[in-house]
Amino acid sequence: MRFKSTLIALVIGFAFCPAFGQETGTKEIMFTPADSNLQAVRDQIVSLVNSERAKETTAAIQSSANLTRVAQIFADDMVARHFFNHVDPDGNTCKERARKLKVASPQAESILAGVLTGEEAVEEFMSDPPRAQNSSRANILNPEFRYLGVGIAQKPSGTLVVVLEFAKKQ
């Protein structure tokens, strides 16, 4: 799949993607390091996650400001410190990062790097095997998860790092 090879190339450090535009209905959104509209991508991801949940007759997930804060700080940290892992260079997991921010801990986290749009991100998250436990797909479709935080940071190359934090309650 094109997205997996882009992700692998990015992880290895060989990928370069210029600024891009994404068509969403009649409105074009441009993303560049100097002029980003990452909130629009965050909103798009929440909407697309809910579309995927609706296909499975799973209740819509609600956006959570606290989980978004945890996710955004982590996405920014991965870009700033040039790493890609669920555990940060200081050894902290999503639960520890949430505790430091004095917010309820997420029960699951999904991370992704190397995409250009929210649509590509959700498509890549959903490409995990359908029955794989603890996969991004399983997180998105888990009916017990009622709250979602989305963090998005843009690398200098223009590609995005996306963090999803899931919780049963706030």
C-alpha cells in the first residue's frame, strides 16, 4: 500500500513531501509549515473516525479537550525531538504523560507518521487487520471508547504526525 511505503521511507528518513492541498468539497485547505490549518485536519479525523464507527453501528465518539491536549503535546514532542514511538525518550507512556498534565488517562493510543491529510491518516489507521487486538483499527471501532483526543504536528517536510488518544470516560 502506498501509505505504508511512505511511512517506512519517512521513518528511515528518506521521504520528502512538498506543501500540498486537499480538496474537501468546495473548500481547499492548504497545509504548509508556515501556514497550517491543522485544526481542520483534526476535525476531519474526528468526523472520519465517526464515519468508520457508524459503518459498524458503533456510537459516535466525542472529542475531548483534555485528551486532545495530551495528544497534541505528544505529537509536538515527537516532531521536536525527532522520535516516533509510544514511549517518549524520557520513558513516559500516554498514561504517564496524562498524569503529568493532571487529566484522566487514555486507555489506548494510536500513532502515525508520514501522511499528508486526515483522510490518509484514518485510511492508514483502518488498514490494520480487522481482528487484531490493540490495533489502531480496533481502537477506532471499540464501542467502549467514548472520547477521543487528536494531536497533529507537521514535520518540516510537510508530512504529519498524528496521535489519537482514546478513553472510556473523561
